[in-house]
Amino acid sequence: MHNFLRTSLLALAVSALAGCSLLYDYAQDAALAQCASVANGQDRRDCEKRNGPSYDDYEARRQRLQDGKPG
């Protein structure tokens, strides 16, 4: 699980640096696929919630944080 998180964070960082929603969506799909393999229902829902925001939602939140506004 630790390697998965590291890989997900790396993919997210690459997509942020590249400014490419395609990379973000790919990493998000991979993360959600990993969530599907979690046996415990609550843990699976928590995983899906953490990995669920669309690129547009992510970008809007990132912009608000850069502007010093609460996320």
C-alpha cells in the first residue's frame, strides 16, 4: 500500500507540473481501481473519497489554496 501511495503522489505531482488533466485522470483511475480491491466497505469508501475529485475540482481547490483562501 505504501508503494501505491508513493506512486499515486508521484503521478499527481507529474500531472500538476505538466498541467495535464489526462495524466491526472489516469492516476485517478489507477487509484480508484486499487480502492476496488479493498475488502472492508468503509475503508473502500474512504479510499474512493480520497481519490475521487475530478481534475477540474482538483485544479479549482489548488488555485484557491495558492490564492490563500481555505480549501
